[in-house]
Amino acid sequence: MEYEGETFEGKTLVLDGNTFQNCVLQECQLIYRGGTPPMLHANTINNCTWTFEEAAGNTLQFMRALVTDNADFGRMIRESLSI
């Protein structure tokens, strides 16, 4: 879905595959599950919480383990990321 110029307050929003442009997100729970990355452009995000579930959560856990368990390998990964 595409959202433009909308205000969301206290909502739970799954970001995967959605577009948010010039929106206000106030005290929302923002969830990314690792699907199609969302398009986030020129939004105001206030006091929201971010949750990474499923594939996105697994990727973060993997990256955390790399960085924590092997500082040199973690540094190499951070330097080689192209996002």
C-alpha cells in the first residue's frame, strides 16, 4: 500500500512492501519482517518502537553474533555492507 501525507498514532504498522511518504508516525509499533523493503521518505517518526521479526529478526541475530563473537570479522562485515 502507498500512504502519503497520513498521520498514524498508536498503530501497529507492518512496513514490508509499503510506501510511507510525508507521513507522521506517532507512538506506533513499526514491524519489519524481512520481506520487500519499505519505502520511507520524508516522514516524521516520533516515539515509535521498531520490531524486527521472522527473516529480519534472524538476520539481526546473525549479524549480532558475528560482531560479538569475532570483532575482526564483524568489522569486515560492517565495512563491506552496501545498503
